Amino acid sequence: MTRSDQWKLAAVLAVTLIAAWYLYPSIRYYTLSPAQRAAMPARELAELRGKSIPLGLDLQGGMHLVLEVDRSRLSAEEAKDAPERAMEIIRNRVDQFGVAEPLIQMEGEDRIAVQLPGLTDRQRAIDLIGKTALLEFKLVRLPEEVKNTFDRIDAYLASRNLGAAAGVDSALRRQPLSSHFMSSDGSAFIRNEDLPVVEQLLALPGVDSIVPGDSQLLWGPPNDGEGGVTGRRLYVLKREPEMTGGSVASAEARVGLEATNPGAWGVSMKMTPRGRSDFARVTGNNVGRQLAIVLDGVVSSAPNIRERIPSGDASITGGFTVESAKDLAIVLRAGALPAPVRIIEERSVGPSLGSDSIQQGLTSGWIGAALVVVFMLVYYRLSGGIAIVAMLLNMFYVLAALAGFGATLTLPGIAGLVLTVGMAVDANVLIFERIREELRHGRSVRQSVATGYERAFRTILDANLTTLISALFLFQFGTGPIKGFAVTLSIGLIANMFTAVFFTRMIYDFWLSRSKAERLSI
């Protein structure tokens, strides 16, 4: 073996060992049984998963959402970077939620694509990502102010006989609104069966103009209770907030925040230094009044201020589950979205469908590879065997590169891997046909191999380079699934140049250096 052959062999061994190093965690992780994964320490399992090839939504299940940021109510200055700020806040929420390998990126000017692998709880994902999380602390109007506001609305509705339009009973049309209240001391409590009529009354034209300009009507949480009756509270609040969510330094889901229900979950908040000062001022100046905690336009709670609170501790309670309390704490820590977002596209893939996709993809890959193997062995004999080894090495390198770069493997990515198999064999077919042509012209085996590789190299390089350029364009301008196909194809083309040209040439050179071959099995 010449020194040149030794260097080539060392290069192949080095690349193969590096590939094995990167691919080993993936092999180990995906061969673990569910019981073995459950028994493994969480930190060790997370590290192993982080080093393995991540699977896309179509292979492991999850959710794909496309959100559109509504900038219609923002000023030109605020609207300029609203989508980018929204994307960063959504990214913070998803990171704190603990979704493995999420994909969050801009699509166009005001759309955000979010992929959440492994998360199939649709409503929870939407609540986590789509909640604006605008937190405000607002003073509840005094009881006499509340009564005066409701009386003015009643007078307006009665004077125009608008109660009939909402289906109010004729006996109640002198007080169309307040006649549906069970109580109205600071806030009005309405039974669930009366809610449709009250909501219809409040939605009538002109009613909002009756409410004083420095006040607003907001609902409390649904399915509240009073005296054994289920309903909802209607509050009259000061329009301008005393504080906002920007004053919150941290939020944590906890139990025991309600004295009357110590087992209930809620969210405990701690203020920033500036927030503590503001909170102490607001509570000190309004002892005896109610301070409403408003989240996304709904009054979560409205506790009475008994004394000045210098510590800056506050809490949100009321009908939370463990998951909803934790999710609310996450969105409060991450901050409010700069503008509302709406879901314009939604796709969900179940784990069983992802498992079926993997199985079908692998089956198609093995069938394709088997057909290629049979063809190469029958048509090119021993040389076909060398091409098959190069093809297998190519697939090995591609998977190792995906693991090393942390690239996500998707179903189109598997298609790209199958296409790479064909590309790898195609390069060897070009080389073998060139070698056959040289042998037919009466040249020796050594000369035929050398000339065949030299003449085929330019064609192989041109073909792979043009395909690589196409793949780069697909990656740059394509969406998620197309990007997965482009990544796998690009890596496969680069690996193909190494295996089909460098590796197989090394095998021929090594064989020819050890014997004076007069015939070549091709």
C-alpha cells in the first residue's frame, strides 16, 4: 500500500469514526423501550435526546400553527416590530413550557409559524401561545357609582323600549338590565340562564356611550358562584389601569392562595422594585376599595384592599386547574403580546400516525435500497458490490450529519434520503460505464479505472452541484417540510462526492496495487 493509499484509508476511517460518534446517541435513544426510558434518570434521558436526531411533527406527532399578528390597532411606530416582538415572547413561553425541539419562525411580514413536536393537547397549546396575557390592575368603582351607571343604562333602555328587542319580559322593562341582577353591591351577579339576555342588552347600539368615559364594564370569570347559584359577575371599573403586567417580576403556580378554598390552585406574583412601590402607593391610597386583577379583558378576581401592601405580593385565583395555573404563570413571566394574534392555519398529527409514517418511510426506503442492490449486483457484479458499500456508507454519513447538526428529520427528509440512495448509485453507474468504455477500447484495467474516474468526475460534479444549488433554493424559500427535504438532500449530495468518488476509488487503487489484474468484474 502506497503512502497515498494510507492517507486515503486514514481519512475514510477518521470520517467514519466521527460519524459513528455523532450517530451513536440516536441509535441508543431510539432503540430504548418505553420501560427503559421511564427508568432512566430524567437529566440523562434529556441529554441523550438532545444529542439524537430530532424528529419532525409528521414523524413523532405534535401541532403546527400559523399565527397572524393583528397590527390594525397599533401606531405606525408600534406596528413596525410587533411581529418580531410577538415571536420572541411566544418563543419564551414555549421554552418555559418545556416543548422539546420547537420551531418558531417568521413567515412573511406578520405571520409566525410554530411547530410543537410531541404536544397534542390542542386547547392547551392555543391557550399558551395565543393568549395576549395583558395583565392590568384596575380599581372597582364605588357602590354608589356602580348603581348610578346601571341606573343610567336602565333609563336609556326603558326610554327607547329596547328591552323588547332583547326579549325582556314586559313586567321588567322599566329596569331591563338591573332586573336580572341577583345582587349589585360593587358588582352585579347574573345567573347563567339570564346571561344571554344581559349580554344582548349590553350589545345594543348606544349603550356603551351611556357608561362614563372614565369607566368600563368588564365580566368576571364564567361559572362563578353566589348563594349556591352559578353565574357571572359584571364589574364597573376605572378605565385607566393603576398598574400593568410590566410590574410583575415573577409568577408561580401555587395552592393555598384562597382562604376559603386552601386546596385550589392559583398564581402567585412578585413585583419588580418599581412595581412594589406602585403597589404600595395604590393599596395605601385606596384602603377599603376593591382592586380588580384583569387578564385579557376578564376580571380574574377583585379582592378588597384591607391595608397598605408594601411587599408587592399579589395573586390570581378562581377555578384554576394545575395545568391552567402553570400555563398562566408561564405567560405572565414571558410578558404580554404586543398585539392580538389569531390562528389562520392549524394541523395536528397524532403519535400513532407519526409512528405509521416512520414505518412506511423505512419500509419504502428498504424496498428501494433492496431493488438497487439487486440491480447493481446483477448488472455490475463485484463492482456493484463496491457501489453498494459506498451507498450504505453514504446513508450512514447523512444520518450522522443530521445528528451532528441537530437537523430535524421529517417525512420529506426520508424521501430525500431515499433519493440520495439513487444519486449515490447514479454516480457509480457513470463511473462504471466510463470504465467499461475504456476496457472496450483495449486499455488495461489500471488505465481504464484511472481514466474512467477522471472522465466521470466532471459529469458527477456538475450534476451534484446543480442539484445542490436547487436544494439550497428549496431550503431558503421553502416551508418546514420542504426545508427537511432540502437539508437531507444537500447533506446526501456532499456525502455522495466523498463515497462515490473518493471511497470507491480508494478500494480500486488498493486492489490494483496488490495484484496485476487482467480482468475486472464490472
